[in-house]
Amino acid sequence: MPLPKNNERNRMKILVTGASGLLGQELCPMLDSIGAQYWATNSKIFDITNAKMVNEIMDKVSLDFIIHLAAFTNVDQAEVNQEEAFRINHIGTKNMAKIAKKLDVPIIYISSASVFDGEKLTPYKTTDATNPINVYGKSKLMGEEEIRKITKKHYIIRTSSLYGKGGSNYVDAMLTYSMFNTSISVVDDQILCPTWTRDLSKEIINILSGGKEYGTYHICSSGRTSWSEFTKKIFDIKRRSVFVQPILKSDFPRPAKRPKFSVLDNGNILPSWEESLEKYLLQK
Ligand SMILES: NC(=O)c1ccc[n+]([C@@H]2O[C@H](COP(=O)([O-])OP(=O)(O)OC[C@H]3O[C@@H](n4cnc5c(N)ncnc54)[C@H](OP(=O)(O)O)[C@@H]3O)[C@@H](O)[C@H]2O)c1
């Protein structure tokens, strides 16, 4: 996708960072459908941690919006490679916020339920205190803080456990697993709201259309589930005969701590996780 040029005056011009990722691959075709002109970037052509390069490129373009999806998203690897996680999620996001401010354009930043510690028993509101318990969550929160500090024209969207077409994700991994296995042990004491990238992308399009005030939002599926219940539902919908054995988080130690409860209060903006999962799986 070419760099947006100044001469196409009637189309919204958007820079998308992290366009090659799971969310970007669902969102970008939708930008086509609203007639936007967008520049879909990845780490090779637009490294958000390289402030000099980012500035040089941005001096040559005219933009109306920045959609900042690029991130270090491997939660366990973030513990091992902390410097890289902070460099991308904190410094890279700071660079993008500065560019948005310099060009005077709004920026959409996708953050995560991981900014919370998971100790609450009811869904997290946007006003609840943050307290991340792993490096990924800390680095995403530092990104949020830079955005708020640098530019008022921001939309910070916290979401949770994405799945969708075009990238590695839990739902597709389970379908592949079910082709070769008849049982699986899955954590049952970790509660979440798994979210379809298509549902989230529609809300991003809504923002581009002027549908929301600047600020922080929680956009995820409605309802809640555990990883084991979610996994059972995937197999049920696709009629796969795989026995799901519920286990405790403590039976499955991983490098990064996981919050026990990652449910966001979303004001029921999206359908239930069951409804969206069914739609996603039926079209596969
Ligand atoms: N996936 C989830 O469950 C989840 C949940 C909550 C929030 N989020 C947030 O949602 C956003 C999108 O997530 P995703 O799952 O689509 O991510 P993803 O599939 O892991 O893709 C990450 C994207 O970031 C790009 N990137 C990485 N380092 C970069 C750099 N230094 N400069 C420029 N681009 C770089 C990658 O480019 P390359 O292809 O070149 O590596 C890729 O396009 C992220 O901000 C993430 O934190 C995700």
C-alpha cells in the first residue's frame, strides 16, 4: 500500500502501524470498504522505535489519523526480553504519540486488559486503578501514559484475548490441535472476555467516522468465560471430539504471571463472546 500523498484530498488518509498483525489483517480490508487511503506498515518498513526514521517519513506525508497497533505481544517472551518489550510498547508508542501531536492528528492506540492486576471480582471500568503484574502489561500501560501526556487527541482502547483470521491465535490453534489429539488440559481459574478482531475493527471504523469523544474505552466481547470453558465451546461448535480437562493456573507455570480476572466493563458495546465465536467459526 503506497504512502498517502497530499494530492488525494477527498479520502481519509491513515497510517496503520502493526498492520501485518492479527488485528491489522482484519482491520485493513475494512478501511478499504470505507474508501480510506491507508498505509499499512510493519516493523520492516516503519520501525516505530526508530524516532529519526519515523520523523523523516512523516515529514513527507499528509495524514488524517494514526491507528497504532504495533506492539511486542508475546506475554511470556516479554519477561525474557524485557528491554525489547519496553522499547516497542513504551518508546515506540511515545514516538507515535509525538508524531500524532506534531501532525495534529488523532491517534488510536490499542491497549490491553493486562494493565489491571486481575484481583477485582467485577468487570474493570475505565476509571479503575491500573496495576499490571507482568512486563507486557507494564509496557502497555507506559504506552498509554505517554499517549495521554503527549496528545489530547487520543483514543485508548483496552481489549482482551483477540482471535480472528490472518494471524496466529488461540481459536485457530485449538482447531489445528483437535485434528491430531483427543484430550487437552486447560486452565480454568483465569477469567477473560475473548474478542473477535472483526467486532473490534468495526468499533475502530466507528471512531474514524466520528462516533466517539476522545478518551479511554474498553472494547471487548460481552460476558465472561474461563480458558477451559472457551476451549470446550470451540470444540462444541466445530463438533470436535476433544476432552477438555480443567486445571489450575498453578498446575501450568509460565514465565509471565497472568491476571486471574481480565474482564472489562464494556457497556455491552459488543455481542456476547459465545455469539461472536460462533459467527467466526461458522464462516471458517
Ligand atoms: N492479541 C491479543 O490478544 C491482544 C489483546 C489485547 C491487546 N492487544 C493489542 O492489540 C494490538 C494488536 O495486536 P495483534 O495481536 O494484532 O499483534 P501481533 O499479531 O502480534 O502483531 C504485532 C504487529 O506489530 C508489528 N511490530 C512489532 N514490532 C514493531 C516495530 N518495532 N515497529 C513497527 N511495527 C512493529 C509487527 O510487525 P512485523 O510483522 O514486522 O513483526 C506486527 O505487525 C497490540 O497493540 C496489542 O498489544 C492484543
